[in-house]
Amino acid sequence: MCYAMIMTGNQTSHDGEEVLFEGRPALVPSVGTVLLAVLTLGFWLLVRWYRTVGHNYRITTRRIVVETGVLSKKLEQIDLYRIADYTVERPFGQRLLGTGNILLKTFDKTTPQLDIRDIKTDVVALYERVRAATEAEKTRRGVRMVDYETGG
């Protein structure tokens, strides 16, 4: 099964862009992290801190911007109309601490998979808002998804 993206419009205005989520991954995203912190007398939290301080997510009604790096920075942007599929992960250890993951498959050539991990928010509600914003953005830009099967 293959998908094709067809653009029928060419609007690029960013008027009315609304922030849906902005933040870093949680320092303590799951019960497993708590156990590792206890077993290592807190040293695991230093490792987690270094990993989380180098990630920042900004999700708006038009795009997702991921900034990575502590000293050297990398900024990556994916327009919402390029998102093809969503997966929400809420493992038991993360549900206990109120965190979760949103995994996105995109039509972006440089980032076909984008994982937004360990965020401290209601990931199901955020997923619903991102999904609605994606559909609105596809409509605004005149993008349609065509699903077709290849013979073989």
C-alpha cells in the first residue's frame, strides 16, 4: 500500500498559528527512571538531565519544531500537512507519572519518523489537537492524501 500527497493550493501564511505544546522531555518520565535513580544514588538523574536539557519541542497548529543539542544546536521543522500517521504510546510506568510519547510518520524526506518522547502532558489530548490541526492545515493548503495499491 502506498500513499501520495497531492498539493492543490499554495498558501504559506503563518497568521493565526497557535502553540499547542512547548517544552522539554520530563526529567523523570517513568517508574523505571525512578528505580535507576535510586539504584545509582541519583547519578542516573545527571545523565537524564543532560539528555533532556538538549531537547526542546514546540508544536503549533502549523508545524512541529524540534531543537536538539546542548552546545551545538540543530533545529528541525516539520509542517503538519506532511504528517501521515500517528501513534500514541503510554507505557504503564509513564502513565503512573503522567508522561507519554507521540510517534509520527511523515512525508518529510529528511525526517520520515519523528518521535516526541517523555513529554509531561496529556498526550492523548495533545494527539487529538495535533490531528485536528493537521487536517485543518491540509485543507488550508489544499493537500489531499491518495491511497493506492501497487501491483506485484
